Amino acid sequence: MNKLSREDRVRVVASLVEGNSIRSTVRMTGVAKNTIVKLLEEIGSVCAEYQDKTLRNLKCKQIQCDEIWSFCYAKQKNVPEDKKGQFGFGDVWTWTALDPESKLIVSWYVGLRNAEHGKVFMNDLASRLSNRVQLTSDGLHAYLEAVDEAFGSNIDYAMLIKIYGAENPRESRYSPPQCIGARRQSLVGKPARQNISTSLVERQNLTMRMGMRRFTRLTNGFSKKVQNLEYAVALHFMYYNFCRIHQTTRITPAMAAGVTTKLWNIEDIIKLLENKELY
């Protein structure tokens, strides 16, 4: 197999980070499907490694957390009997932590929506922060033990618990129930009431669904392997954090957070892979 040029790699990655599927990227670039999948694996691994090392000692003041649903291999109800209960088959949740000031995605974790995986996510988040923060999550019970284990009393933590009305049988089954209210519940420390919010991290869910075909609902573009989902998420957040100028801050989240001083482009991401290939 011939090695892709830097220009071809840039075209493939540019297509993927703008929400195109593997097959549409094949049609747009002329690069073979297996080559694109291999490149996604390599570049996703490099992006995960780079951000793991770089997103440290962050001086965030607030953090908003949420979870976004997707699925791998098959919908949960269609998972074969011999694969039921195995991670990577059926429902998969991506936990995200966003700094509402810089818009940086500080931490993420692809796993299940339970206490065990919540602890992994929260411990990773805590390891990246250099000071006490105010943390807001939704009402998921798994956060309680996870936050306590990761932060103890060294945090100002609150939940925003949304209250939903009854489902309308006339609405489509894909329409969520109407939110009729929300309750702010302070749990640890003294969180400022006006900052108890998950609005920005929930808006980030739309950015993820628009930027990764694997998160698009009602499509066959879902991940067949959970590892490929992890690579796609790492690449997406590398592009989002370092390359994409946020409309609010007018700079990239990484620049706003003081992680970097330059505006990255996709070629800079490709260079990370090329530098690794030299060793």
C-alpha cells in the first residue's frame, strides 16, 4: 500500500472533522476505505496522546459536565445474545467536561453511563485541574460518588436537575418530553447559584453530532467498533480545541485556555503523526 502524501492526509482529515462518513470521504477524496480507517486509527491515537499530555494544570474556574448517547455495532435491542453485556456492543456514552469561559473540552471519556465509568471520568478531570473549581452536572446519580472520590471537599459542586412533563402521544417518538422546569441543588462547598448551569455543555452535544457522523441519529454511519469511535472522538476534540475558532471568543478554546499561543490547522495535526512516525 502506498503511503498517503501530507496533502491527501489533510483532505481526508478535513472531510472527517466536518461530519462526513467514511464512505462519503472515500467518494470525496478518492482514497480507499481501509486506508481512511487506518489513518483515523493512527491520527486518533496521536490526538488522544497529545491532548492527554497537554491538557494539564488548567486554571479553569468552572466546569460543566454531561453525557451524550451513541451506539456501536447495533442498537441495544438488536445486540446478539452472545454479545449482550459486552462493552462496545449497543449503547455507548461519551462523558464530556467543558470550561464555559474558554469553551475548552477539558476531559472526555467513552464508556457506559454508570458509577464505575463516571469515576474514571471524574478522576481524569480532577487530574487536569490546578485549582478549586465550581462543577455543575445533570441529575445523574452516578456523579455523586464519582465527584466525591475524585475531589472530596475540594470543590464547589451542584446539580441542575431538569423536570420534564409527560410525553405527548401525538409527538414523534424521537421528540423528547418538554422541559417544564429545573431545580438547582448545591451538594458540596458553596457553588454560586448564578453559575449552576449545563447549557453550554449541552450545546456541545450538537457540535459533536454535527462534527462526527458516528453521532448522527437515524443513519447507518454509526461505529461498528468502539475503538474507532474513540479515535473519532479524539480527532474531533483535537480539531475543536486547537483548530476551530469559537464564535464567542474569536479564538480557539486552547488559545483561550492558555494551552497554546498559536492557531493550529489540520496540517499541524498531521505533523504530530509524521513526527511520531520518525521514531
